[in-house]
Amino acid sequence: MKRFTLVAASATLAAFAASAGDFSAADVNQDGVVSLLELRDVKPDATAATFPLFDTDRSGALDVEEFAAAIDAPPPPKPEFEEIERERASTTATTRRSQPTVSRRGYGS
């Protein structure tokens, strides 16, 4: 049991050290925090919409722990609405063609 605890603790420490090293590399201006622009350099899928999910203290920047969580997070899912909108647009175009046109007098043509 002690061996397992020691292995788990050393693995956690190694992961933290790795993220701290990544953090130092990501913190381009060396101000001690990582901004959204700096995060995008190492995690291109980071957006203004996803950034607040990791900025848990709402400081506007990520500290080491928040940065590690952001790096370990899976990429956001692809928006399904794009496909739905394409289908809807093609259906709307088809529907518009099949409807009778109305003249200025209000009679169908």
C-alpha cells in the first residue's frame, strides 16, 4: 500500500512538473499567468467561449493549476448545428421553390 501511494504521488508530482514546464514555455511575457492568446499558442482549439471554463478564479488569466486543467481537457465537440443549418438551408431553398409566387395584387401566379 505504501508503495502504491508513493508511486501515485511521484506520478502526480511528475505531471505537475511537466505542466509547470509547459506553463513556463506558454507564459511568453513571463508575467506569471497565461492569457488566452498565450494559451492558443499551445492549445489552438482554445476560444474565448471555453477560456472561462478553466479560469476558475475569474482573474482573466490562467495560473499553473488552471493551465494544467486546460491542457488536459479534451477538445470541445464539433458544433452539430453547422450540419443542421446546412440541411435546413437546403430544405428552405427547396420549399421556397415549390411555393406559388404571389403577385402585387395578392393573386397567385
